[in-house]
Amino acid sequence: MATSGGGSSYRNGTPRGSLKVDRPLSVNSNPKTSVKSKPFSSSGPRRSSTGSIVSSTGAANDDAGVPGRVRVAVRLRPRSAEEMMADADFADCVELQPESVLDGYNGTIMAYGQTGTGKTYTLGCLGEEDTAARGIMVRAMEDILADVSLETDSVCVSYLQLYMESIQDLLDPSNDNISIVEDPKTGDVSLPGANIVEIRNQRSFVELLRLGEAHRFAANTKLNAESSRSHAILMVHVERSVKGKHSALSGENGNNAHIKTLKPAIIRKGKLVVVDLAGSERIDKSGSEGHTLEEAKSINLSLSALGKCINALAENSVHVPIRDSKLTRLLRDSFGGTARTSLVITIGPSPRHRGETASTIMFGQRAMKVENMLKLKEEFDYKGLSRRLDVQLDKLIAEHERQQKSFEDEIKRITADAKNRISEVERSYADALEKDRLKYQKDYMESIKKLEEQLVNNQQKHGIEKVSVGHKDGGSALTSNIESPMISTIKEVSELKKLLQKESLLRKAAEEEVNSLKSQLAQWKMSETSENSKISKLREMLEDEARQKEKLEGEIAILHSQLLQISFEADETRRRLDRGGFGKVPGDLDSLLSQVKHQQQESGNGEKASIAKLFEQVGLQKILSLLESEDADLQIHAVKVVANLAAEETNQGKIVEAGGLTSLLMLLRSSENETIHRVSAGAIANLAMNETNQELIMDQRGISLLSMTAANAEDPQTLRMVAGAIANLCGNDKLQMKLRGEGGIKALLGMVRCRNPDVLAQVARGIANFAKCESRASTQGTKIGRSLLIEDGALPWIVQNANNEASPIRRHIELALCHLAQHEANAKDMISGGALWELVRISRDCSREDIRTLAHRTLTSSSAFLSEMRRLRIDY
């Protein structure tokens, strides 16, 4: 490791007669594994002609078996014009390691050193005039973009600065108070309020860096004409799909899709954090004053907190003061976490800064002792699988609807054709019958008429013959009278026989016609029977189609159940991996589905249809509908999915918009299942982190429901979730009176009966948030009188737990006491309740400097506290 010495000369980057180091570090000169450092520009104390980088990994052979150990490289800035006493020849190289963030690991590159030694140049130089002078940020993005596929992979960046303990977005200067969010299960740190920009090419990334650098704070000091006054943090998020690991769907029996295998794709998530620390400086050398002096103090305090954490990690200390600074909280994963960390310490050759150079080198030596537990981050891409399944479902549903419409159209056509043919046959039959009837009637009438005419004619002839016979003689007349009627009768009988024969023939012909018509009618009936048979077959086809539809719906239900299970398995796997174990991942939902089917068989087909309908409507709105299912297991799984979605801020607005918040509150009111209460309260706690959602929760009497749940619950985890939700609501200034009026404070105090440390920590956090809002309102003059917390009897519990052994409880209680003490109206109650002694203890013994300072300022600014301390002869 390189060091500096006062007044000594340098050759090849090594001082003659300077400080000794514990572990000498060699320079790797292999051109295949080194990157040459490029010259600075010629103006200013940070810009000269050449520089050198020395890697610590080349000589530290004993670290080869510890892949997670922090790697340290030293960069020696060339002498400036003021420092240049003689020419120097420095060798330039840095050894590169094979691990890359493209493989799913988290990585950190950080520059540390005295102000003016080239940290910003090493990391952030854009190299626009000389591409060889590109910094690590630009080179790293070049490597990443060269190795990813923008069609399947994504690269996103955030660019921030930590200025005076305030996190600001360099891409959006108006976003100047970004909060740090920690996952309570894994401890991972995220910044949900920061802008995240997707990178598609190197040019857009360089423009983004230029924009961020323009917004960064800098000042002119004696040591550096353009000294950075903030810590710059570049976060690069890379998501890559693992090739060869994807979901598979196979089909059988034509269009009926059956699932053989269902494996989600695997994506690897890596995060590269590049940290350009502001330079440490001595005030007497930098000449800082006024606001610049305050900036220097803030920088030195945060760097000091970082040094304390590294010392604690290097010495394997039980307590690591991560929370002493926002800088150490942001770098939690880089030191002692799961990231591969590389530290570049920058030094200068001037003997005037020998002490700062030695301190920087010692910082690097201590950092080398820190060991991280590298962790590959792989997740199931069940969102992508869900999209593919949705497309597959849409295709199946569209095909089913097309076939059903085709069947319905065919049935309509055949039915209409059959009706037309039947109507035509009936009409023809009726016409034929009517025609025959009229014909027979006409023939009958004509026959009767002819017979009547013949009878009249016969009667007339008989009368004439009788008159003529009377004029003849008697003998001949008698004979004539006897023979004439007989002849006439015989003729008449003969004619009648002929008519009867003719009528018989006509009747026979009519009967034959009727038989023919009957035969035609029978044929038409047979045709109608055939058509009815076809209709029956079509109805059977419809019934088969209905059964196929029901089967398809069952398959869709299985598909969605497996989709839900994938999300559950992913969450379980992530939790097991975070705990360092693997174990057996829970299986599919076969047991759940068998229970549902068993219940359906007992309760009838109605419930089965409703549950199938719920599965068919999976999506956000459709998953929310499962919350109303009568099946308790389905409700539990559905509310877990909603809780997991609510943990991501990007989903919260969609959940509330779709009515998810109302459904969760309804579960608290209507369900008697402890698990549903616990998970619902956890989801509400996640939603309650947003101010708009907090007002919606209050408008829907969410505090009353949470209070009722807390009063009836015994499970510590349920109480912890409820307390967390109320604690988030306690941080809203607008809701103070309404929250207290609906029993929020009483509910918090009632949960201390559990005595579980996690529950008590959430209770303490809620009280601290409430006290902070009250203190702010009192300062602004919008609140008078003593605290509502004191009125509701919270002070005795606060005093009792002010020195609790659990750090989270104690920290929140100490903050609550400080906030309560800032309002003079609370002083009398706090003195009589013993809170004064705790405030004095906090101002002296608290491990956090900011809380000690707040307690001290509160005590010295209160006349009542000062008077009581004088009376009690407290030396303060």
C-alpha cells in the first residue's frame, strides 16, 4: 500500500524513507489484467499529467480464500504545479476481478480520501475531450451495456447526493428530502422516492451524468478550487433473464390446452453502487468559514461515522453503529452486507499533508479486514409468466367464444330451415285437402242435380203417357198402362246403377288420393322426425360444448391457482434464502383445491360456479375479488398476495384505486380468522405509508377497525402489524385529533399488554410520531395546551420504558420524551411524572449524538426544567 513521507523523493511511485505499513502491497504490471490511469487536466490542484493506482489484491495472497473481503486500491494523485519539485515516474495499474454485477451480485465501488486528491476525477470523469480519461462510472456502464440484451434485460439508474444529512435527487433538484426505507425482514435499504431512469444507450447515460454533476454542490477552498460538498451516489439496477430457464406450456387433444409443466423464468437482479465521497478536510488547511464550514463539519461527521462502522466490522464488534449517519445506512450492504465492495483510496504526494495521507491509508487497511457474505439474487419472473398466461387465456377464451358462436349460428340455421319445411308441408297438405273437398262436394251436388232432373223428366213422361192411353180402348190401354211404367223403371234402375258405379269409381279415386296424401303426410312427419333428430344431435353437441367449457374453466382455475402459488413460493424462497437456509419450498395448491372441491360437492354446484368465476377473473381487480370468497383458505392466500403487492409503492395506488383498501378494512370487520386479521393489518400498514392513503383510511373509520382488531387479538404478530399501521397514521399532522378521537392512542397503549419487543417497538414508534407532530404544531402555534398523549395516560409507560434494553424501543421513547419536552405546557406533568430525570440521562448517556443534542437543547431552553434542576441541585 502506498504511503507518503515528508520531504522524501519518489521513484516509480515508491517513497524512499517514509512511513512503514503493516502489509506491503505490490503493483501488478500485467497489461492484460490492468487498466492504465489517465492523466488529469493541467489546471487546479487536482489536475496534472499522470497518476498511479495500486491494487491491494495482488499481494494479499492470504485473502484469496475470502471472496467477500473488501478490496482496496490506492490512487496517488500526481503533484500539482505548486507541489512539483522534481519529475516523478509513477507506474499505473489496477487489477480487475472476475465478479461482475451482471451475474446477479450487488457491487460497490467507493472513492475515499482527502479533498483534492482526485476522487471525482477517478469515478465521474466523462472523458468527452479525451476518451482515455473516462472515469469508472462511464467505463462500468459501457461494460454493462455491451453485455446485456435490451430486449429482455433492463438497466436503470438513480443519481443522488447526500448533502448536510439530506438525500437529494441530482436528476430532479426539487426532490430534496428523500427518505430511506428498510425492509424489516431482510434489512435491505431502498429509496422509493428517487427517480429511476431506464438506460438504453451510452449517450443518454453520459447526458444523465452531466445533468447530475451540474446540480451537485461544490465550493472553492484553499485545498481545491472545486471541492465537492456532498457525497454523490450512483445506483445502477440490472435485471437479466437467465437463458434456458423459462416457463413451458404444452397442449394436447387439439384446442383443449392442458398444463404439463409450469416453471417461471428466473431473473437475476444486481445493483452497482458507485459512491464518490466528499473529501475529508482540516479546517485550518481548507480555510472553510460560514456556510462552507458547516458543510465541512457535516462531511467530517458522516465520514467519521463510516470509519466507526468499518472499525467495528473489522474488529467483529457486537454493535455496529449503522444508524449514526444516513451515509452508513445507505452503505449498509457494502460493508458487512452481501455486496462485493471495492474501495479506491486517493492520496496526494505533498509532504504537507502527510498526516491526512497516513490516515487515509490506515482507513484502507481497516476496510480490508471487513468481510462481506456475497449473495446471488435470483427471483422467479412470475410477472412475466402471468403476462404469458394471460395471453394464452385470452386466446383460449377467444377460440371458445368463436366455436360457441359458430355452433349457435348453425343451430339457428337448421332450426329455421326445419320450421320453414314443416310450415310448407302443412300448408301443402291443407291446400290439397281443401281442393279435394271442394271437388267431391261439387261432384256430389252435380250428381244430385242430375238425379233430380231425371226424376222430374220421368214423372212428366209418365203423366203424358197416362193421358194418351185413356183415349184408346180399354184392352190396349190396360196393357199399355202396365208395360210402360215397368220399362221406364227398368231404364231408371239401369241409369241409377250406372250412376252408382260412377260414384263408386269416384269414391275409389278419392280414397286413393286421400291415401296418397296420407302417405305424403307420413313422409313429411318422417322428415320432421329426422329434423328433430338433427336438432337433438345439435343439442347434444351444445351439451358437450358446455361440458368442455366447464372443463376449460377448471383448467383455467388450476392455471390461476398455480400462478398464485408461484408468487407464494417466490416469497417463501426469498425469505428462506434471506435466512441463509434452503429447505423444501411449499408445493402447489393441490391440497387447497381438493378441499375446495370437497366443499363444493357438499354444498352444491352454486359455490363451484362462483369460485370458478373468481379464478377466471385473475388480475389485480380479480385477485381482489377473491377476498370476498367464502373459502377461508382462498381468502388467506388472496390477502397474502395483496399484502405482497402493497409492499411495493408502485402498486399501492392501483390497489387503492381498485377498492383493495376498502376490501382489507371489510376483512377486519367481517372475518374472525386471526391469520386474515394479521395479513390484512400488514397490508394496511404498507398502504398507510402514503399520506393520501392515510386520509382514506381515516375516512373509512380505519382506526376504529384497527382498534377493535387490537382489542380482540392475542397473537403478537397480529398486534405488531396493527401497531405498525397505527404508528404510520400517527405521523400525519392533519389526523391528530381524529386519530385520538377514534381511540388510536388508547389502542396503542392497550397493546403493551403483549410485552413482545416487536409490538412494543411499534407502539413506541407510534408515540414518537404522534409526539413529533404535536411538537411541530405547538411550534407553529396551531396547538395549545398539554399533549393528548399525556391526557390519555401515556406518560407513565413512556417514562418506564425510556431506558428499555431493546434499542428500537429505547430510541423511539427517547425521541418522544424530547418532543414532549419542547412544549412548555407539558413541563409540569413531565416533572411530576419523573420524565425530567430521564431527559437528563438522555442528554448525557444516549448513544446517538443527535438525540443527546436535542435533549440538551430542550432542557436548557425550558425555564420550568431549569428551575426544577436548580431546586434538585442537578449539576448540568
